[in-house]
Amino acid sequence: MAPGLILCERLTRHRSFLTFAAIGGGAMFVDMGALWVALHWLHTDLYLGRVFSFWCAASVTWLCNRNITFRETRSRSIVVEYIKFIGVSLFGGFINVSVYAVVVGVFSKTVRMNEISLYFLPYFGVMLGSLSGLVFNYAGARNFVFRRSGGRKG
């Protein structure tokens, strides 16, 4: 089989993960934007702002994954599905926010940084945190939130 066909076959097999990851990448920018709003308009601290931004990003991620990644297996009950998605996201979010807290807490105190680096540090923490929760959140969404009826996985 030609290398191009092998690659296409593998991409098709992993389409839902790749779509989920792409949506998560987009939601990371929602996360950073919401964090900026929380820090500069709402005047929260770095940690309360991160809780707000995480909730915003998780909500956008749910909506996009519901309508794109898992549209064939989405629930008819939007409220139950949203609650399940946020519940799964909270576990992945714990990993995500923990990585953020370590990056912000440790780097800001131990690494000598200029003012510009300190300004961007929270957003770097969001990026690393988002990557750290990706696989857990995908597995939870696929196997718990957007599961095909009858126990078959989507």
C-alpha cells in the first residue's frame, strides 16, 4: 500500500481524536482570552481568573465537540450531556489547572524573568495545562459523555 494511503487510513481511524484535539487547540485561545478578561477587566487574581477561563473554554469545547466531533452520538438531553461533559472536564481540568498553578507559582518565584516574560507566563501555563489534560478529557468524553447507546463506543 502506498505511504499516502496508509497515512489517510490512519488519519481516518483517529479522526475523532484529531478533531477533538483541534477543537481543544481552539478552545485554548478562548481560555487565554477569558483569562485576559478576568485579569484585566474583572481584576481577579491569577487563580480565580483561571477557574473562570477554564469554565469558558470547557463550555465552548463541549458545544463544538457536541456538534462536530461526536455529532452522531450526542445526547438528546443537552443539560444532562453538558453536566456530564463539565464533570469529565473537571477531572481533566484538575490536571490542567494544577500544571498551570505549578508553572505560574514556580516560574514566577524561581526563574528570573523580565516584566514581559511575567506578563506572558499565565498564558504559557494555560498552554501546558491544556496539553496535559487533552488525552484524559478525550477518553472521558468519548467513553462517558458521547457514548453510543447500547454500550458501543463512538
